[in-house]
Amino acid sequence: MALKIGIVGLPNAGKSTIFNALTKAAAEVANYPFCTIEPNVGVVPGPDHRVKKVFEIYRPPKATPATVEFVDIAGLVKGSSKGEGLGNQFLSRIREVDALLHIVRCFEDPNVAHVSGEVDPQRDIEVVNTELCIKDLETLENRVKKLEKNAKAGDKAARAALGICEKASALLQDSTPIRKRSWSREDRAILEEIQFLTDKPVLYGANVHEMDLPSGGPLADRVREIAKADGAKVAVICGKVEAEVMELSDDEAKAYLQEFGLKESSLDHLIRLSYELLGLVTFLTVNQNEVRAWTVKKGTKAPQAAGVVHTDFERGFIRAEVMCFSDLEKYGSQQAVKEKGLYRVEGKEYDVSDGDIIYFRFNV
Ligand SMILES: Nc1nc2c(ncn2[C@@H]2O[C@H](COP(=O)(O)OP(=O)(O)OP(=O)(O)O)[C@@H](O)[C@H]2O)c(=O)[nH]1
Ligand SMILES: [Mg+2]
């Protein structure tokens, strides 16, 4: 299961620059609005030093990290949802993502035009959120039409769904995202089918001036305030620095990042925040062929985690043999971890934890 993230934001906010740095793909970057006219999709390995370390210890022929998929779309402007600019037609392409990465321009640069003249994170965020709400309203109206037809034909479930759609519509008309309200489990089931854009968790990416690294400065603080009210997280990032970093070797990159007070690439940080936002954990499997990372929702039980690896593993699940990555790293081998009494046998009720290295025992 690859985590899928859709990038949204105003034109010239730095979406493609960040997408490029993230995916090292060659999405076109240019100093003019709407340079992205085709959605760019990039799949990147998640930054997981654990896969690398386990690979060094076990030396199987292959190492496969978990993957993250990014979708870069054209910038949204006021009126996008009504066909202004180019963003509207691409919104539907991000309907299937797990989360939105909302890039907010927080850098001043006289050479990079701003569609509204000046840098103002709050106004920019409102413009984008309003466009997303309008787009959702449009989707909702189509759904309502269908439901009304079915309700007229006597479909009781359709009638109930219409009531929920009415509530959703009132929210969206007020430019309030669907995710802001707490919904009952039954309501959720109906809403999830509609795949609202404003129901997706949001991670704000404050694209700051390099001089404002690492904290992000006052403009990033504004984004943090807004995000707090929105229950969202914020990653401070500098598209320009990240674009430069991707040209460097690992050691050079590290030294360069240090000049800006950064311990790691902001992109690694961003992916980690996305995992947290979505409540995902990574576990590892290792055998003579491959060390591999897998992503599951926090709270996934051992048999279901086994099922992610192979359906047979879930069906015939007997037990999971587990050690923590940190123990393997500390003691250097599975044997040493066993000798310390830290190699555990877990059953069907075991909740998989982030960093577990698991060997599944199963019946065929
Ligand atoms: N100074 C500075 N310039 C940046 C930064 N990030 C991006 N830019 C520049 O801003 C311009 C627009 O960047 P893009 O990444 O193409 O912006 P976009 O959000 O994808 O724009 P659209 O595709 O038009 O919606 C380019 O000239 C980038 O080099 C940054 O952190 N600092
Ligand atoms: Mg772009």
C-alpha cells in the first residue's frame, strides 16, 4: 500500500519545485503561473534508514523501502472551481489521494510573481480552501441528483443519505471543510463514498525563504496558527534549498543542510509528518531474498499485517516473531537480540508497532 499525497496550492507557490525535489523527477519548473499543465505523478521510496541498516546486517540480494506517491497538479486560483486558470480540471485527479500537501508561499522573491501581488499565507490558504469547498459542492450536487432520483423511487437509504448531504452542503457553502465536523460512523460511510477533497487530512508545507530556515520565520508562524485551528500539521520547507540539495552527494547535502541549521532534508521530515498525520506505521520483514518495509495503519493486528505481505500469511497465521529495530541496531544481530531475551513471540491480538521486524509463521 503506497501512501498517496496530492499537492495543492496557488500558482508559483513552489509545488513543482518541491515535487521535483521529492521525486527527483523532471517536472517542469518555471517562473510563470500554470507551468504545470499535466498532473505529474511520482513514486518515491520513503526515507527509511532502517531498511538500509537491516540490509547492511543481513545482506540479502534486495532491499525494498515503503513507497510514497506524490501527485503534482496545476495551481489553483480564485475561481478555479468555475474554470478560471487550469487547476480545476486536475482536481478530480487527486480524488484518490490519502492526504493533501498544501504548499503555501512564505518566501519573498521579487523575481517570482505572486498571482495576488504580495505574499500573504492566510489569504492564500483561504483562497485554496474555498476553491476546494466549491469543488466539493459541485461533486455533492451531482451525488444529490442521483440520490433524489433513487429516493423518489422509494429507496430509503437514499433518503437518509440525502439528509447527510444537506448537512455537508451547509458546511461547504460556508467554506468549511468536511473534515472540520465530527460525523457519526454511519454518516462517515456515506461521506467517504463521495471522496470529498476537504475531507482529506492536510499537511501544510510552508515554503519559506532560505534565510528563514530552520524555524520558518513569522510567515511560517502564521501558517502554524491556521493549521492549529484546522487540526493540521506544518512542515517548514525551502523549495530552493531542496532543489539544490538534490544535485549533491549525500555528504555534501548533509554539510549544506547544516549551513541552514537543518539536520535532515525537509523532505524526509515531510514524509514522516505525513505518516504521523495518517496514523501509519512501518514494519519490516527480512528473509534470505529481501529486506522490505511495509506500511499499515496504527492498530493493525499481526494477522492483518501478515496479510499485507501475502494473503496466505493471514489465512494460515500461527504467530509473529518480533524484534524491535532499535534492539537489532543496538546488538548487531538477531542472535544477540535473542540472547538478551528481546526476541518475542506474539499472537493474533498483537498490535504491530512502528519499527517492528517481523517473521511470520503460518500454515499453508
Ligand atoms: N526564492 C525562491 N523561489 C522558489 C522557491 N520555491 C520555488 N521557487 C521558484 O518559484 C517559481 C515557481 O515555482 P513552481 O514550483 O513552478 O511553482 P508551482 O506552485 O508549481 O506553480 P504552478 O505550477 O504554476 O501552479 C520558480 O521560479 C521556482 O524556482 C523558494 O523556496 N524560494
Ligand atoms: Mg507547478
